[in-house]
Amino acid sequence: MKKHEGYMARALELARRGRYTTHPNPMVGAVLVKGGKIIGEGAHLRYGGPHAEVNTLRSCKLDPAGAAIYVTLEPCSTYGKTPPCTELLIKSGIKEVYYGAKDVNPAHSGRGAAILRRAGIKVTAGVLGKECEALNPAFNKFMRTGIPYVTVKIAQSLDGRIADAAGRSRWISSPQSRLEAHKLRAESDAVLAGIGTVLADDPLLNVRGVKVRQQPWIVALDSSFRVPRKAQIFKNERVLIATTHKASVTAMKKFPHNAKIMVLPSEKGRVSLKALLKELGKLGIAHVLVEGGGRVAGSFISEGLADRFICFVAPMIIGGTDSRNSMVWPDELNAAKKELGIRPRLASITKAGPDLMLDLRFD
């Protein structure tokens, strides 16, 4: 088994080459082995492009007949943007297929393995299964539920502040943390912020410093439709304003052509986040990065809608009585809970320059 796990570990390395360019499709890597030697390697590198199995066979200069292939995800079995990989593997003469994670896409799940077995190919599932499953959490959730995976990102001081009383927040985080934040944007299909952040900081919210296939959607939560027409977010190609029936129809008609306006149900006067996520899923948005501010982040977490929480903690103390908290929700929510606070699982702690980067999951 260690031999098989070694080959699959290499396939996982290859898969991560598509980190910023394959979504909303999954990252997939593959290794072709014959006579105990690797004769081909490949990965799914861009959305709509060749799958990992295709690129692996293309890289092979030898006859693949009789070889074994190690793939992080169960081979696909239907026609989509590319032909089914099962068909290619059968024609190539491969005799063994080892895959890590089952494809949760209902169109493929279990079918690929069954087709390969019927063709006389030995199929072994679950090699480094947990690692392969963990490679694509956003894809997995979206395929199972139709609801986007939600990552909440906050950059805060040691005392849990994201700005002082005057709203100053530049710069709490280090340049290294800000680069990591752009990487998080690059992994996402949409970047979301509240109208408070848009009005206070006038951010672009796009990806910079990381090469991407396409810039993410920019989503602004704006229940009363206060967003200025000259806000920098409109410099992006795909912008969505999520509002409620409180919004002025006249104001909405005056907005830039690249702005999609979505009128959604409200909860306590604010955009229903559950309704928003459902509609974003219908647009094919599989992963949303929530960037701010404290009330928006707090709403996603307190309502149980967040899957992941990335917290950058800078070696800085802001203090003050009216400085802004990194996580805000009504006190009655705390009063209604028997236990103190919400405890996500700490997946990892790393350094980003002088800052700490905490990766937490709501399993």
C-alpha cells in the first residue's frame, strides 16, 4: 500500500497546480506507472481544458498498454466540455486504475468505476482517500447541495479589532498576509463584502499578484441600495449587487451595464444570506470568499453558513472603546446559547510575514 500511496501523493502534488485556474471544477492530478516507473504525469490545469488523465497520457512517450494510472478523483464517465475519461482509459489499454476520492457529481458518482470494471480494468478506490477528498471541499459541497462553499476572511489585531474608531484599517495586516488574501480570492468564484466596507474603503476586491483564468464575481450586500455609481467595484467585469425590496427602482435603473442587481427576500431588514447563497449557486458560483466587515462576517458565522474561517492576526494592539470588532452579531444570540461562543476546528496555523494565519473549519 505504501507504494500506491507514494504514487497518489505525487498525483496530489500535481493536482494543486490547478489551484487558481480549474474552479468551479475540481483540482485533479494523475500519474501513469508501468514496470514500477512513472511514465506519465498530468493535471487538470484550467476550467474547460483537458482532464488530468488526458494530459497524463499526452505526456507519456511509451506505450501505456498494461500500465496503471493513479488519479486523485474517480474518472468521469459522461460527455461535458471534454469527452469521458473512462473511454480514453479503456482505449489506451490501461489495466489498473487507482483513485483517491469518489466523484460526488451525481452524473459521474460510481459510474466511472463501474464502466472501467465492466471493461476488464482492475479498479481500486480510496488510496489516500481522505487527502484526495480534502483537496476539493468547495466542489464537493456544491455538487452535493447546489449551495456555494463559504470562506470568511478577517485581518485583525491581537485584540480582535479590524479598524479604529475613525475607520482606519490600513494596514493591520502585512504585505505577506495581503498576498495570501489575494490567493484566497484567486481560489474563489466570488468575493463578497458589505456596503459598509464598500463605502468606507472603496475597494476593488479583485485578484492582484496572482495569475487567474478569470476574475471572480464581486458581490456587494446592499439592502437599501446605497452603493455609489462611481464605486471602484464597478471597474470589475462581473459585479452583483444583492439588495431588497427597499431599494429604489429608479436608482437601480441608473447603474452600470456590468452590474447584475439581485432583489432578494429580507430578514430583519437585511438581505437574506440563505436566499443569496441559493441564487449564487444557480449562477454556478461554487465558492464565495466573504471579506467584510465585522457584521457581515459575523452574520455568516452566527447563522451557520460559513464552512471555513481564515483569520490573519497581526502583532498589533488597537485598543479604544469605539474601535471596530472583527466579529459582530446580536448579544441575544449569545444569551440563547448554553455554551460560550462558537468553536471551529483549527486546521492549521502558519506565518505570513509577522502575522499568524489561522485556518479554521466548521465541520
